[in-house]
Amino acid sequence: MKRSDLRTPDYIEHMLEAIGRIREYTAHLSLEEFESTRIAIDAVVRNLEIIGEAAHNVMLRDPDFVTAHPGVPWQPMYAMRNRILHGYFAINLKTIWVTLQRDLPELERALLRLKAA
């Protein structure tokens, strides 16, 4: 499949897959363990980048869908991706952890509702 053939459902699936991987990588970790496990940090950061990039592609390619679903944090996902990608030496791991614990489950529920619709 060429990148230009991807559609909004594909991007939603990419985000859900990335969330699943993050959950898998961190399920057994405490904050302290996460902060000291470089491979987990790298894996989580990479998947947050995927989520943000997929959100950006939805915003670019399907703005009507974004407008129809204002409860999904499209722009904040992309902003986090940019912050991580361009400020990788200044990533606040506690902020990442809070995002994983508080925001990712809510995002996953929202995306699953979109997928089911």
C-alpha cells in the first residue's frame, strides 16, 4: 500500500496499534522502572511519535472528520509528537508517564468509538 492510499480508518488503526504497543511495553513498569529503562523509553517515545504523525495525517487529509470529532485531541497529539521529536534531549519522563496513565486510555476509548462507528 502506498502512503497516498492511506485513509482515516488506517490512521486510526495505526494509533490504536501504537497505544497497544505502549501498553504492552509499560504494563509491568512503575514510573521509577520506566525512567530507568532506556529501551522502554525509546519504544514509548517512538509510538507516541506514530500517534502524533497519524493524527496529523488525519488533520491534513480529512479535516471534515476532525471537525466532526472535536473530542479527539488531534492537535495536541501532533504537538506532543513535535515536542518529542524536536526536543528529545529535553523530554520530561514524568510528563510522558502521566500521559500514558491518564490520557492514553481515554484516547484509546475515543478511537475505538470512531472505529466502531
